[in-house]
Amino acid sequence: MDGLISSNGSRHILESATPINSSYTDSTDRSTNAFTTTGNPNLEPPFTYGAVVFSAVMLIPMAVFGLVANLITMIVISKSKTLKSIFNHLLISLCISDMLSAAFSILPLYRQTWGFDYWAWPKFLCKASFAVDAWTTYVTTIHILLFAIFRLLSIQWPIAFKKVSLLQVRLIIVCVWLVAFGCGFMPYAIMFEDIVRNRNSNTPDAAWSHCSLNPAWLMQFVAYYQVAAPIFIFFPMAAIVVLCPVIGIVIKRRRMKYRAAQNESKEVESRRRRKERNAFLQLGFITGSFLMGYIPNTAHVVYTTNVAPESMAMRVLEWNLFMVGYIFLRLSECLNPIFYNLVSSKMRAETFSFLGRCLPCKCSPTGQSPQQSNQSSSAQQTANASL
């Protein structure tokens, strides 16, 4: 996040910087190339043209795929009569979060590359590049935690879990979105904006991108982040990591209990085992995808909150950490719809059915079109009749 904050770094910035002036002189020639700056060479943009091209080639296709894939998954679950469950309601909400992230993902890319020295787009998009990202991050972490909690309840206390209604789950989801909006979207929308950075000064924001934190809010943002990050990111992440093996242990003990009782037929036992395995795999895939997306991002945050990037080499490292973390985050959003369909045969069938109605080449889960399937079936019936 442009090396904005630090327990070490924030103290260093606040103690060593000259007082922040509310007015900044425009020392950047807006007509020059976006990758050159005037003044101290150590404050030039910390990336190369090749790095920008690579980032764009990775992020733009993933944004398109994430938007389309999550939209399809959301439509499939919403329209299906067989996918109305508590967990699928959470998946719809996660799809909305991932769609929002994908739709706005071009903004952080632009902010950290072409718009680093001068944000040429509308001001509200600068605010949105931070605010939407914070909003969807908080929503996602809480949703994954809720998913793990509900899964544990459904396995350990199935009778009590059946009393949880879809209406209650919808209300919880709405509350999560509202709380995340108030605690994530609004603070970032207020404190972040496009401001000309004086590259020749020693003010805290001299090396930041044009669209970044308003330095007048620096102390307030540090205080806010020290409270918000543990509540909405670090604690949910730690709880998810703990809950997953706990659920695995509960499933194993439950199997041992049923095996000792020997009161199930083989068919019932096989069906129950398959259901438990799919439930655990679904949680495992979702959690794995979540951690893959957020651990690199968290590593970037930990770096920027503990190190003040004073040299060009450190600023390049900070930029690379941000971009790698952001690519993994977008990749996670692309993988989520794939994982949903891999684990659930019902969702997979519904997705193929939906795509079959929408695409010119109507494909079945077997990879054949309905015409091919019918022809194969007719040929098989003819062959059987001739035997």
C-alpha cells in the first residue's frame, strides 16, 4: 500500500518528516511520460516498463475471467431449485464480492503503474480503488470464517444446525456487507485521494503514488489500521486456519463412532462418507484459495508496516511484493468458481445445463452436444436390437 504505514515505519515517518503542509506544489510535468519524474532519482517510479506489461498481461485476463465465472456461478445457484442451502447462499455472496473486486481490479493496476505519477481518471475512481478493495476484503474474510463455523455446526450439531433458517443467514450476510462498508469502504473513501506529490520534498508522501493516502490523515489512518486489520483480517484468518483441522478431527471421530455402532447399511454409510468428504473438500478448496490469495497480500502489509522503504531498492521490493500479492489475490478469485463446481456434482450439472442453454455449442458434462448424445444413444439402441 505504497509503504504507507509502519509500527517502525510510521514512527519513522512521523518523527523524521517535516510538518505536512496542506498545499503541495506541482513539481511533476503532467505531459511527460508516466514513468519519469523530476527531482531525486531515488524517488522515480519503482518499476520498469517490462514489469508493467507483465502485470497487465496477468491481471486484465484474470479480471475478465473472474467477472464472468463468478457471474455464471451466482446465476446458476440463484436459479437452481436444488442448490438452495445455507452454504450456497454464502457462496452467492462470495461471488458478488469477487465480482466487485474483479470489476474494480484495473484501478489498483493503473494506480501502481501508468497513474503512479499522475492519476488522470476521475477522482472518485481513485477513492474506489482503495475503498472497494478494503470492503470486499473484509466481506470475504468474514464470509470464509462463517462458512467454516457453519460447516462445523452442521457436522458436530446437525440437529441444532437444521434450526438455522435461510432468512437468518440472509440477514447475517446483509449485516456483514453493511459492517464491512462502514468499517472498510467509508474510512478508505474518506482518507484516500489523488494529490500531487512533491517528489523533491521530504514529506511523508513524497514517494507515494499520486492516488494514495492524504497525508493529513496519516496519524488517523495508522490508528484505524491497527484496530481494523486484526479484527477483519488477522483474527478471521487465524480462526479459519484453526477451524479447518478441527472439522477434519470431528469428521474422523464421527466416522469412528458410526463404525463402532454398526447400525448403518453399507449404502447409507457410503453416502454419508461421500457427503462428509465433499463437505470437507469444499471447505478445504475455499480456504486454500482464500489463503493463497491473502497470505502474499498479508506479507506485503507486514513488510510495509514494519519497514520504511528509504532506498530505491527497498521501494522496488515493496512494489514487487504488492504486485505479486495482488496477482495471487486475483488468481484466487478466478479459482473459486472452478472449485465450487469441482466439489459439487449438483452445481456442476446445473452449470453445464446453464452453459448449454447460453452457448451455441450446447455441451453436456460428458463433452458431447445433445445431438451427439442422442445419436450415440440411438446407435447403441440399434446395436442392442441387432444382437
